[in-house]
Amino acid sequence: MTLPVPSSQTIRFLALGDSYTIGESVPEYERWPNQLAALIKSSPQFWGTVGGVEVTIIARSGWTTSELWEGIPSNQPQGEYDLVSLLIGVNNQYRGYDINEYREEFRLLLEQAIQYSGGRPGHVIVLSIPDWGVTPFASGRDREKIANDIDAFNLINLEESQKVRVHYVDVTPVSRQTVNDPALVAADGLHPSGKMYAEWAKLALPIATRILE
């Protein structure tokens, strides 16, 4: 008896964010969304069923929540995505923007992300903001204040994520391991290295596979 060959499909993954999503200072294949895509494709449960993972990134270094909101329409994402991620807010914190304004703008972006997933909150993953205060770039700055600010912003994006029941991946603790492992920082002394992004992808993988199974 000949078993039918399973049909393969292409998974559509939309990643929204800033420099942490576009992968400032690392090659394309080391960006965390691209590394997650590679992990998904190589996962045993998807062998023979997933032909590939199409990654669309709408992100730019320096973007705040409002700038991401303004930048999305010009990129014109089309159709429904199987997986949507959102990681935004570090530039709001860095520029000293109002934290309540961040809540309102993050909520709008989260609603937009859910729309791109076909109205399925369970297909959306929010990542926490990493702590740039532990990087060499932050030398001479008030690292404790930066950490406290980052925690405050992350409390907001966690609360808003829980309200609409999207998934949440906390990458902040692993970002703080930079103090013990310089290889987790890119050559610019500020952004994550491919090694750090690999850790983020590993954290997101169990959720992504549950979503896609």
C-alpha cells in the first residue's frame, strides 16, 4: 500500500517592530524572526507539511510605537498571516516619552496585529522589550533607572497582551545576561548579536509550534 504524500504549505509570518526585529548590525539570517522561521521549518512535527516559512518584516531602527503605526500602511501587508509578532517600545523609553501614551499606542498596534492574523489573538506573539542598559553603549548612564523604566514599559505591554489573550514571550531576562557574556551583543555595542537572537527564537519556538500545529 502506498501512503499519500502530505501536501506542503507555506507559513506566513509577519514581524512588526523596530531595530530588534529588523536585526540592526546582524545579517538577515541572524534576525530573530528569520531564526525562528528556520527552527519552525526544521521542527520534526512539520516535516513534509511545511514547504517554507515566508517572513515579512515591517520594522526600522529607531521606530517608536507611533512611527511603527505610521510605517505599516506604506508597507501594505497583504492577506492573512499564520503568525504575527510585535516587539516595540524601547525607543519610547529611550526618548523619555510618556508611558501612558505608550499604552494607548501599543494597544492600537496590538489590535492591528490581531487583524493581520485574521482576527485570531491566539496567532499573535508579543515579545518584551530587552534591557539595553546592560550593553557597552549604556556605559556612564544610569543603568538602574534604565532597567526600572524597561520593567515599567514591559508591565504595560504584558497587561495589554493579557487583556486580549495573545501570547507573550519575556526576552528581558536573557537580554540581561549580556553582562556575563559579551558575545550576546553585536559589534555596535548596543544591539543584540545573532547569538542573542537565537535565544529569543528558542523562547518563542514552543509557542509558535503550538500555534501552527
